[in-house]
Amino acid sequence: MKKARLSKHLALAVAVIVVLALMVAAAGCGEDSGSSTSASGIVVPSASLTGAGATFPFPIYSKWFDVFGKQYPQATINYQSVGSGAGIQQIIAQTVDFGASDAAMSDADLAKAPAELLHIPTVAGAVVVTYNVEGVQTGLKLTPENLAGIFLGEITKWNDPALKADNPGVNFPDKDIVTVHRSDGSGTTNIFTSYLDAVSPEWHDKVGKGKEVKWPVGLGGKGNEGVSGQVSQTKGAIGYVELAYAKQNKMPYASMKNKAGSFVEPTLDSTKAAVQTAIAKLPADLRISLGNPDGKDAYPIAGFTYILVYKNQKDQAKGQAMVSFLWWAIHDGSQYTAALDYVSQPPEMVKKVEDQIRKINYNGQSLAP
């Protein structure tokens, strides 16, 4: 009997050892492949990606990279918030795996790239007009004409009659206006100047639009954080930043008179209204400027931000990791956008972005789920 019991115990021990050995072997195979498949169907290999560009989406990108990295630790994403202009330059030079820009690349810039680049819209956001005016904590209202006049250097005092007319009851100080703009190539600047270009013939003729323009007046600051800092530290200052930066730094921002004649505060809902107007006009390559959108509820200074990636990937693991992240971002990542004051793509837009992501391939084979 004792021998029989011993034999049974021995058999059980051997079985446990075999199972453990198989589990270790399976784990070893997983480590060799360095990839995992998620419930949503994306395959995430072991890879390290580097990106650079826009400061406008930096808060949401930081959140996404952190959450994605915790879910898929075999993939790391390093991003430098250096401005859209630098992001475009670096993706053209292929010194990064992806670029980021709030300004869609021009045909001229696309022609400089050694291969075909794709634009992947990730989120949309509002560019707000922030200010530091004694006695005016909230509620400033601006018309497009007055905003253009300020940044053209034609409206130079806060107690100018034009400003007082739109803000009855506000006690403006007799103080000089100091404009603050981006000193680096910036997609935020592109959104802001595209709006001014659309609403002011004089701005169109004298300054125009783009990531960099020749500013008639004012101080420069690098990045959204640089402009935020300048405005916060300078009495009488006015500048433009991404909505999240203004809210994070507890800075006031103006309501803008939109195309329909309504004064609209920058919010998620008013930004969504602006985005919705763009979908019907969206070109096949998804490059679009919202300009001064229609709609009585639309906040007029808003835009998409893009990740720029080569259509034909040279490294399969990096390409797969890039595609998997992008697919995750427009689906799972959308749950994090509202808390950071960004607008996720509406469902009809998601379908168009999915089609764009499916074009990213390795040796002619799509890397999308």
C-alpha cells in the first residue's frame, strides 16, 4: 500500500513538473517573439519608437504613451514636444519614427520627404486667446476684427473704444496691450493664423498664415508653455495657447464671435461643433484646416492635430508597434481625451482614420488589425 501511495505521489509530482516546464517554455517563446495580442486584435511587438513635434497635443500624447506603455511594456514610445515645424523637419529627415503637427504638411513639404507620408488625425482641440488684464478676470469678448486689430498692432490700449463696445460694463485699464506669439515653428500658430487669415482681409494681405509668420508686433515664446509663461508674467499681455494649457495654468480665455455672429466660449462641445462641420469637406488624405467654421455653436479657432508616419515601413517590428498604437489611440485612447480638453474623432471620422491607418504596410502587407 505504501509503495502504491508513493507511486501515485511520484506520478503527481512528475505531472506538475511537466506542466510547469511547459508553462516556462511557453513563456520563453513569448519572450522570444516579444509580442502580445490584445483583446481588440492589435499585435504589439517589442519595439522602441521615437517621435517629435507638436506641443498642442502633448498633454494627451503623454497620457496615451503612459497608459499604452503600461498595457504593453514591450513597446516604448519616446516623444519630444518641440513644435510642429521641428516635427515635420525630423520626419522628413527620418531621424524619428513619427512626426507630429497641428498643421497639415504642405505639398512642398511632402515633396521633400524621401517617401510617401500619411497624415493620421488623432484628436481635435481649441486654440484660445488668453490674457492678463488687471480687473478683467473672466468674460472677455472678442470679435474677429478686434483680435486681428490687436495682433496687427492697430489696437494698442485695453481701454480702446472698440473693445469697450463689445464688453459693456467691463472696466478696462488705460494700459498698453502686449501681444505674445510663438517664436518657433508651430501648428498652434498655424491654427491661429489660419483663423485670422480667414476673417481679416488686412491680415491676409499683410501677414498670412502658416507655422511661422512675420509678426507685426509682440513678444515671442517657445512652445505653448513659453507663451503661457510670457502672458502670465506680463501685465497687459494677450496671447494664444491650446485650451489645456490655459486650463492647467488657470489662465482666463476669451469668448470669440463666430461666423454665425454668436460669442462662443471654447469648450469641448463648441470644439466638437467645429469639428463636425469639417467632416463633409474632408479630403481623401485627411489634410484640412478648419479656418472659420460654420455653425452657431462652433468655436471658431480649432483644428486637428496629426501624427505623420511613412506609408511603407522599413522595420517590421517598429511599423507594427506604430500601427498598433495608432489603432489603440483612436479607439481605446478616446476615453482619456475629454478630461484633458481634447475632442475625440466622431464615429464617421474614425472610419476614415482607420482606412488611413490600413495603408501603413511592411513589404506591401498592411499592418493594421
